[in-house]
Amino acid sequence: MKFGTFDDQNREYVITRPDTPLPWINYLGCEAYFGIISNTAGGYSFYQDPRLRRITRYRYNNVPMDMGGRYIYLRDNTSGEFWSPSWQPTRKPLDEYTCRHGQGYSIISSSLKGVFASTRYFVPMGENLEVWQLTVRNDRGEALDLSVFSSIEFCLWDALDDSSNFQRNFSTGQVEVEDGVIYHKTEYRERRNHFAYFACSAEVAGFDTQREAFLGAYRGWDSPQVVEAGQCSNSIAYGWSPVGVHQVNVTLQPGEERQVIFLLGYHENPADDKFDPPGSQTINKRAVKTVIRRYLQAEEADRAFAVLKTYWGELLDRFQVETPDEHTNRMVNIWNAYQNMITFNMSRSASYFESGIGRGMGYRDSNQDLLGFVHMVPERARERILDLAATQMASGGAYHQYQQLTKRGNDAVGSNFNDDPLWLVLAVSAYIKETGDWSILDAMVPYDNQPGSETPLYEHLQRSVRYTVERKGPHGLPLIGRADWNDCLNLNCFSSEPGQSFQTTTNKEGKVAESVFIAGLFAVAGREMAELAAARGNSAEARELISQVEEMEAVVYQHGWDGAWFRRAYDDFGRPIGSAQNEEGQIFIEPQGMCIMGGLGLDDGKAEQALKSVGERLATMHGIVLQQPAYSQYYLHLGEISSYPPGYKENAGIFCHTNPWIMIAETLVGHGDQAHDYYLRINPSRREEISEVHRGEPYVYSQMIAGRDAATHGEAKNSWLTGTAAWNYVAITQYILGIQPTLKGLKVAPVIPAAWKGFKSTRLYRGVTYQIEVERKGPGNLTRLWVNGQAVEGNVVPLPETGVKDVQVKVELA
Amino acid sequence: MKFGTFDDQNREYVITRPDTPLPWINYLGCEAYFGIISNTAGGYSFYQDPRLRRITRYRYNNVPMDMGGRYIYLRDNTSGEFWSPSWQPTRKPLDEYTCRHGQGYSIISSSLKGVFASTRYFVPMGENLEVWQLTVRNDRGEALDLSVFSSIEFCLWDALDDSSNFQRNFSTGQVEVEDGVIYHKTEYRERRNHFAYFACSAEVAGFDTQREAFLGAYRGWDSPQVVEAGQCSNSIAYGWSPVGVHQVNVTLQPGEERQVIFLLGYHENPADDKFDPPGSQTINKRAVKTVIRRYLQAEEADRAFAVLKTYWGELLDRFQVETPDEHTNRMVNIWNAYQNMITFNMSRSASYFESGIGRGMGYRDSNQDLLGFVHMVPERARERILDLAATQMASGGAYHQYQQLTKRGNDAVGSNFNDDPLWLVLAVSAYIKETGDWSILDAMVPYDNQPGSETPLYEHLQRSVRYTVERKGPHGLPLIGRADWNDCLNLNCFSSEPGQSFQTTTNKEGKVAESVFIAGLFAVAGREMAELAAARGNSAEARELISQVEEMEAVVYQHGWDGAWFRRAYDDFGRPIGSAQNEEGQIFIEPQGMCIMGGLGLDDGKAEQALKSVGERLATMHGIVLQQPAYSQYYLHLGEISSYPPGYKENAGIFCHTNPWIMIAETLVGHGDQAHDYYLRINPSRREEISEVHRGEPYVYSQMIAGRDAATHGEAKNSWLTGTAAWNYVAITQYILGIQPTLKGLKVAPVIPAAWKGFKSTRLYRGVTYQIEVERKGPGNLTRLWVNGQAVEGNVVPLPETGVKDVQVKVELA
């Protein structure tokens, strides 16, 4: 069952009924001012930090679901009937409804009894404000006397404090209203120098700023007394809950339409120029008045929207494909790339599932996310890499999280997630392969942000690799630390108290439990590092790295191979995990993917054998589950993984992040059909037709789909902010379609389904546009390459001469 | 305007319309299982700790206001009409409605179209469960086919995590349903050994445990689809949001009534006996089944309710008065004493304004609260004192807060609130005066909970006093530290960053700013301590203490007296605060009250002068504001006090806690009329008739009433959990009515209004019931005392011989 359709032409998803199984959200903003917006206009906005600079209030896990947002009410003043053109919050049935989610904007349109209304929500580039561009049209045969009400509820800035410290916060709310503009200035009198404003392009027939004055006591957003009565009360908020409401009265002749623009913005004044006149308590509004005036003009709003469209268009145009499969096309060309950019902007901060008051930037997360956006915003990827490396410690270890605002490591969570350092190698390597910018390796970067500790970034990478080499356990495998990639496999934390962190309550010495996954990751990172070293002319270092990888491989074959798959780990008692010896958790997905990606088992059939085991034991129609059999009970020595009910999250859920590793592995053994089949199982567009099962947005990946042990097998959770986005993008573009940046140029080595006749692609790479055409001549994966009509050996397109802007690539597959 | 009436006979407040200006709440439970409940059944329950063991979910600052609670729905199956007998959440207009809040219970009753329903909510003594005892009666002339639905929403235990960590929490929810009992067991599979249960006395026609299955997508508690349809869906929650819903079908003949009991409970199993059978994942329910069976019987529920009534009746009966003023009577006899007990149970944890996830137990708060409940639960007061003293540091300083569960000081907030230690002296002194239990002084108590550091409690008191003596500033006044009683006067914290704590971001050395208030408090505590020392036979120590007090007094007269009132403090630059020299904040209430209570100015007219200034400059019809003129802007050197908009909270709000100090001071200068006038201004019962202005509950004190500078002058905020309760109780009972425990016996020295002919009182004191009758013979405050008919010198009733249980006291006032 579908709740909408893809409009690939406009790069939009069009939701055609408002009652989607869950709120299907989108993001506004791509620089400093951000918001989430659902298909019924729910959500909130913030400036930079979703906890500390929350502009509007939003109640997570609310009843009714997703209640609270950027709401407009229309009131037919003749009948007194009122409704929301976004369906919520009044939920009055609409004659027509669509929500178009595009890149950085959403347009919600509806009709009721001949009143058409459409609101375009977006954030202009370069500005700290959002535009609500409302068009109302009278499709009746008679004149229409209409009142329009806008509404938002202000958050008192710190979202956590706002939802807990009422004995203070109910007394601090303050606003100013001037020329119909509502200024929210709670705590501006004291240490804040920022305020929010809510403006309207039309003459205002009234306003409200006190929530209860607008709603009426004990009434909800579904039936504000002001809207019911048709007249704002011009309330001024003193404490309690400040809101912003405008009333605009409009008379429309038949066929006439009118545009009303609302602006919600954020502004910071210099600390010594907060008030106007100085010494008063009145906000200095000089700077914002100019901005407000500008964007309240329809032409300016239209122009800003066009700029936004162009911005996103150019980002997406950097990599376009045309394959026989529409799900592949639209995810690669539009939605997966867009989701990658959202993970760049948001990390794991604000979504329908991430409340914006929790985690900082993950070290491991951010390095992996980068794989998905490095080709779109390479300059910002460089900056992100240097930020990440600066939170690395002198030991090579890394803070597991850092704060985006301060760029400092999070002491509360700390370090010792032993896979963390290695991901930096993958990120830097991907950056150099994409850009050719070798200079990044010479950038001076401190450790733990300590001035004076700077070394070239290259040494950070060396220390990252050494971190693993120096931390091996009884079998010679890498010690796992607090956790490796799977934050929920906690082998050194025997936690028996509720509420303890499974990750930070470490109570074992950590000298026994080992990770086969990190061994695989080490092989990946070690080979990348060797490639970098060799390319820099340091062949001795390269040889040393390769020998360390080979040593690790030998250990894995000896202690990490279970007979038909790779083991997952050894626990604190030295017993294997992910082995046929176990009763539960016999086979895990992660080491199968990562070891094969590291090159293990490719020569001796172990890779094929492991993948066969994955297919037999872990694969389901909804994706590949993390392990089997699910843990039926809590195991003190395993930690959080066994805390989840079977089939959910890491306990045998389909943890989508891991699935592309298997897709990649399948391509490495040449299985194009199997790789693409797995790709389709979790591809959100492909799952659109079972939206009643999947329930999440059909245009973005979710972190998790409930596994076969779950009562709700196939149900997706935690959409948007997940490493799933980057890795699926890597799997489909670099391994299945096979268009892969290398140090020497763009490689084209597809491993596509046998039934495909070929595909086309446009790829902007190091400033050059590659027009790629792949044609299947036979059933296999052998390639022959022509560049600008000239046959070329191998499968790497040599870098063209400087100045060349276009390259034609033709590949035959047989 | 009133929204209800007092039923003094039944010791209840009867709310007669549901749409009170704010939710008017009450408390359930008085041992380990607690809840708050509003007049429309809103609220939540918890076990011991409102953050870590939250049983049901509640959204603070919700829209609609106070949505979420212990809801029952009735559905007329003939018409399909459904409603809530508590008004919320359906808000369908009821023909009749009452909510009776009593001590530890609430009864919400209503009628609609001939269907009468009444629900009694209470927690049986000794049990960890709440009873909802519903009676439905058919007052129609025809048979009634009714369905009853119960509903609660479970919280996933940690209330903070529950409202922020959705990427985990949406996957962890689990329930069991057995014999119609719903068991909420989220995380029971792993480290929790506690679960909640929701049971029903009637045969269950269906149940629901998945919120969206009950409500329907995008629907609220006001219109659950299950209730609309009239049939539960028997849903089992897997993740998302578990709820508890029962359906009971009832057919009632005309005049017939039926009782249905719902139980919501909490249970902890032994860690090694969680499952039944062992090795399974099924909750061991053996223990709770017995309890459930018991309280689902109406007779048992009735019996438990009677026990609860008796418990509270005996507590309140310990002190009863009969004066010419009904507001005095009902507050002293019922509501103020009840509120004192609530502050004992809750500290500042859970109310409509305290979200239960914030502060720990305040050191200063708890010592003051004790003054209000020591006569009701002396044994538990003793325990509280010893807990508090154990968080004191070796320096004499005290952690400003400690955690109730661990009884450890809160490191994040720390120490150096320089008034804190002195309050312990007042608490211990009050305890001994009440009980005569001198042994408490010899109890061995550690410092900072460190084993081995124990000294007798008496030495804790000595160190408390010495703490002030050793920390004096340039004028010889006590250094203020992070703050004295007024947490918002922060003279050593120049905070310019939003979000910083005003109290803990100390960035000054703290060697300059001084507090006149602490000087006054030192005089109070020093004299109390001297009295204790003298009574223990240590007259040298007593003399030394008095000389320290006198030294302090001299300093106050020299540097703390501003000419017409006591100054408040000296800032970090050595400039006075609360002085005519200031432009704003010229006079503060706190030092006027505390210095006079410490005996300052009683001999030389300064006290009278100061009180005259209070009357002229601070008193309003709604109470006495904290300071004047209000701070019109933020002052870096003053801190949080100037962060509030004028008229709110400490910035010239009527901070009710301080008003009784002035009442007491007025009695000390003999002004009975003025003292009682001030008493009435903030007396909630007296303010009942202006409930549309006051807005808070008319039966309990609020922390704050908006001051004259506020737009909402007279509006109360932060009801229930405030030191206001204890101090008003002290002011009215010990100083105005003048019935005051002393070391030597009960003193009776009223300073009552001239117009009063007298009053009567019954007071249980050290196991003896005192029947007191005061008769006015003349206009003044001179007393003559008869005990059991015998004239006695002075105004202290000598302690009777052992075995005497009743004493008649007669006082003539002239």
C-alpha cells in the first residue's frame, strides 16, 4: 500500500494522503538554520545546535502523533468553519491533499470546499530564517471572506531545560510586538544576545503571543478559541508559553488568489549592541528589519527558492545514473545522495527519532557518513576530517563523540571504542581518492585539541593503525575495548544495574575480549594506508603495513574462521561469539562483510562460503538480519545487544548499515545479481509499495528494519540519520555500478545483474565530467574500457590533462 | 471568582467545575508509591524516585494543558456516545461534576444523561499500588448498556531517557497480558527486576497495550478509536508506546449501580527469582497475584481507604485550632499541615511545576521543611536530620543538594552556599523542642558519608556555627558564598554565557561579597545553639556563642543598617545591596525578617522602623514583594535575581517563603493585627474568592505570587513544593497563635488581632494532649496562664508528670 508517489522529474516525493503510518519528514536548511518538517507541517526549527538553540517547541512521542509545528489555519468567516490546509492539527478531512518533499523544502497543498491553499516552506541560502510562502485561491463561484492564522510555539532556547525546569521557565517568557512582527526574547534581558522573530507580509488584523490566550484553557491546537471566534486577542506573553500567531483577513473574488508570506527567523546581535536605544530593554532590530523587509516580498522569496533549487540541483547533478531499475536510479540520483547530505548536516542530532538533546557527533559515524557526501562537498569534508582528527588522542585512540559547537571530545563518553581510529583512515583515503588533494596529509592537526600537540594528519593515520597493532588479545586479534562498530556488543562491561550505560560502565580490564570485526576493518584500513604510503613514495612503510595486514589475516584464518563463516569476537572468558559453538548468536553479519571487504577469503573460497552462510542464515525478504539465532535473554557478558527484544535493533534486527557490506562482498566475489537483490530488499523506494509494513519514509533509509524474530517483521525505525545512507551509496555506486574513485583516476568496474543490458552515468570527478556508458555483451563482470573512443588497459580511466572538462567513457561487460 | 468550596468537615476541597485556571492537583501515596493527580484525573505515578522509577508517562507543559493521566471512558453502547467522567480527556460537557481532594486521595464524580460515575483514587498504606474505585450508577428510567474503558500510558521507567532516547526506546517496549491483567515489563528482560501491572476487578471484554492500536493513528486521548468503536483490539505492544487499557461491559437496570476496581501497581522481584518458570522470559507473578486479588475486592479497598483516612486524621489531629477566622482554621487544621507532609514526602521533586527529573533534596530546603512536619512525624524527622547531617562536610559546609536514593551529596552542584549549615541548627533545635529527645545530639554521624568520620551530631552543629564565624568578609559580615537563602542573588558569579548555572559558575574568589541575611540567620542559630549548650550544662560555650552573636549584631548595626531598614548584602566590589544608595533593589525583605527574628533592633526601634519600611515599600494587597524597585535589567554582579522580568520570582515577586518571616517579626514587636493581615494576604483559602487572579490551588501555598511590577500581579506559580508551607505554619501557629514548643515545655504567647475574642486549640506535644483556650481580656499581648486551673508564672506550660495524658491550658490576653 502506498501513501504517495515519486516525482523523479522534480526530484520530489509526493505524499497524497496525510495520514501516513508515521510522520514522513523532511529537512529545511543546509547551513546554520535548520528544521524538520513532517508531511502535515509538524516539526521544529533550531539554529546550529538542536539542544541549545531550539527556536520552536516540539513534543516528541506526542499524542496525537506529531502534534506541534508550523501551522496555518483558514477560517471561512461566512460559515465560521475553520481548518488546517496541512490537515494537522485540525485533522478536518480535506477534498484534496498533497505534500511535496524536495531537497531542503516542502510544499503542502490542499483544497477544501473550493478553497485552495499551498504553503512552500524553505530556508533561503545564507539566511537564518525560514519562509512560509502561502498561496490561497478562491475556486468557488462566489466571493470568499477568509481569515488566515499562522501559529508557532516558541521554545525557551535550551530544549532540555525547556522541558524540565518549569519553576523557572514559566516566569521568564517575554516577547515584543512591533509593526505586526512578533519578537521572542526570553532571556534576552540577561545573557542571551539572540532572539527569534515571526513576521507576516500582509497587514495584520491581530496577533497573539500567549499560548492560552490563543488556544483557550484546556484546548488543543486542533481547536484554538481564537480561530473558532475569528479574532486574535492581541495577547502579550508574560511567562508561561509564548507563541507567535498572526491573523490576516483576506477577501477573494472567484478565481482570485493571494500570497501571504510568513517568516520565522533567528538573529544574534553583538553583545554590546543588544538594545535600541542603548540602556533600554528593547531589542535592537535594525539588522533584522532589512532582512524581514526583503523576504516578505514574493519576488525575493521566489528568487531565494530558485537559488536553493539550483544549489541542490548542482550537488545532485555531480553523480547521476540511468539504469534499468527505477529504484536504483531515484535513490542514487536523488534521495540517497540527499540523505547523505542530511547526515552531513545533522549527524545524529535531530530527526523524528533523534530528539536533538542527546548525542554529540560520533567519531565513527562521522567518518563513515563522509563516504557518502565527499563527492558533493569536498571542501567541507576536508574540514570535517580535520575536526575529527583534532579530537583524536595522542595514543591514536579517539573520543567516541565530540560536540559540534565546541569541537571538543565528550569526556562523559570517553574513548576506547577500539574500532574508532581506523575509520579515520577510510575517510581520509576516500577524500584523497575523490579530490586528489594530497595536501590534507600535511595539514597540522592537534591531539585532543591541545595547542602545541600538532602533527601532520598523516601521523594521525599512522597512530590510528598503530592503535590496533598495539592492542591485541590472547589470540592475536584486536582487543575490542568498550565496543567496536556494534555499540551494543559490550564484552568488557558486565552491567547489572538498570540505567547504567552499557558502553561507559566498563568494569573489566579489557585484556581478553577480541573483535574479528576490527581485524577485518584493520585489513581494509591497512591496505588503504599502504596504498597511501606507496603513493607517497614510502614503499618500506607500505610493505610493513601489508605485512601487518597479512599477519592479522593469518590470525583471522586461525582463530576467526568458524568453518562456514567468520566469527564475531571472543568474550571476556576467551570463548567465541558468532560461532556454531554458541547456542544463540551463532553467526553475525558484520565480520562477513568487513573481512571480505578486507580481502579475506577471496582466494580460498572462504568468502563465498561465508556469503552462502549469510544467505542461508541471515537473509530475509526485508533485508539481512544482524545475527542469528536472536538472543532470547539478557547475557551479562554480552551487554546491550541482548537487552533488546528479539528481532529489534542489534538483537537480530535488520540493521541496515551492515547490509551494504554484504552487497560489496558479493560484488567482490562477482555476484552482481545477489548484490543487487540485497540492495533492493532494503531500498526504500522498492519498499514503497509495502508502506503499511515498512511504515517509514519510502524515500530514505532507516537505521533498522525489524527482523524475522520480531512481531513486526519489516517495520522500519530510526529513519534519516544513519550510516546506512553512506554505505548503501558506496555499495551501489562504487561496487555494483562500480564507479569508484581511486588514487589514479576513476575506476569503472561494474558487477551488475546479469539481466541488465547496461547503464549510463554522469559523474563529476576532480572537476571533470565523465559521461559513462556501460554495455553488457556477456553475462560476466569482465570489462573492456574505452576513453574518448580510445581503448584503455585495465578499468581505471586515466586522469585527463589539465583543462579537459569532459571525458567519454565506454565500458563493455562480458 | 471561585471554582469550588472547602468542605472543612470532611477535610476536602471540592472543585465544582473542571476547567480550573490551572490543573489543581493533589498527591497520592505517602510511603514509597506516589502520584500526582489533577482535578480532571491528569498526572502520573512513580515509585520512590520520580525520575528513575516513573510508572506512567506524563507530558509537562502539554497542549491541551494537563493532558495525560488516569483516564476512564464511559460509552453508552446504545447511542455510541462516549465521555470521560473526569471531563478530561474528552472534555465533553458534564451535567454535574465534582472533584474532592482529600489527604492522599481524590474522588472525581460526575453525571451525564443519567449516568453517574464516581472514581476514588488512593494508595493503600503499606502497598506499592494505587486503587481506582469506580462506581457507576444508572439514574435513567431505562436499562443502560455501558462499556467502561480504563487507560494509562506506561513510562519506560527513566523519565528523562523516556523523553529523549527514542532510537532505543521505540524498540524496547514489552508487556504481558494474563487473566486480564496487563503487565508492563520493558527492560525486565535485562537489568530491571521491577515491573508495573494494571488489573481490573471485572471480567474483561478486551484490552489494549499498544497506544496507536487504542487511539488510532493521529488521534488523541480525547477520541480513541477503540472507544469510539466500542471494542478493544487486544493489541500486544512491541516497542513504541505500551499502554494499559481494559474494557468492561456493564448492563445496569434503572437505579442499579456497579463497582469496578482498577489497580495500578509496581513490584520488584528478587534478582534471582525474576522469571517463572526459571529460565523463561515470563515474569514471576506469584507475589503480586495475591496483592492484586486482595485489592480487587471492594471490601478490602474500602478497608484500606478507611486506614488511610485514619492515618491522615491522626496526623492532623495533633494540632487543631478554632479561631474566629475560617481561613486560619482550615489552613492550620488541614491544608497547611497536609502541605507540610507533602514537602516532607516530595521535597522539590514532583508537582505540576517540578518535573521530577531535576533537583535532588535541598539541604536548606529540607531543614526548613522539617519545621512544618516535625510535630507530625518526629521519628521520620529524626531520620531526615541524620541523613542531612551525613552530607555535611568536615569543614561544616554542606552539599547544597543530595540524592534521596543514595543519600550522597550532589557533586555537580557542590557546596559553598554559606547559609546552608546554619539551617541544620534550626532543624535540630526544633526537633528537640518538639520531642525532648536530647539523644539525637549524641548520635554518631559521618561527614560526606565517609565511614570513619563520624562525630556526635552536636559537633556537626558546632561546625555549622563555626563555618560562619570563620568566613567573614571585609566588614565583618558573613561571606555570602555562591548564594545565601536567595539562590538567585549570585554575587560571586559573573555569568555572561546563556545556559551557565548562575550558582555553580563561580568565578570570583568570594572574599568580598557579604550577606546581612546570613548575619541575621547567625543570630537566630547562634541563640538556638546557646540555648542547647546551656541546657546541656555547658555555660561557657553558651556564653561564647552569645558573645559571637553580639559581635555579629554590632557589625550589622554598623554596616548592615541602612537608616530605615537592614541592608541585604555587600557585592564583590564592597558596595551595599538593598540600600537607599542603590537605584534598584533598595530594600529587600529577607534581612528585615531574619535580623528581627535574630533579635536585632527589638530594643532600639530599628525593628519597628524596618517593618514600617517593609509596609511602605514592599507590601501589596497580594503579599510582600521580595525587593524594590525591581531590577529593570540584568546586572552581571547580581546574577539570576536580575534575570527575571520585573515582578516575577526573586526579582520583586511575592516570594511567599519570606512573608512569614515578616509576620514573625511583626509579632516580635507586638503587632498582632499587622502580622495576621500579612498572613491573610497570601493565605490560599483567603485568596480562593479571587481564583481567577490567583489561578493556583486555593488550598495550598505557592512559592511565588507575581509582584506589583508584573503584568499578572497576584498570579500564583509553583504551588505545593515550597518552604512557604513550613514557615507559614510556624508563623501562624508558633508566633501569631503563639503555641510554641520550647526546651522546657509548651509556650503559649499569642500575638493575635485585637478584634479576636480569643481562640481554642488542641495540641499533642510529647505524648500529652494540651487543650488550650485563649481569651482576650484586653487589647494587648500580655498573658496570664492557668494550667489545669492553677495559675502559673510566665507563659510556658511546665511539662507534666509522666503518665499524664491531658492538660488544660487557659490563657488570658490583655
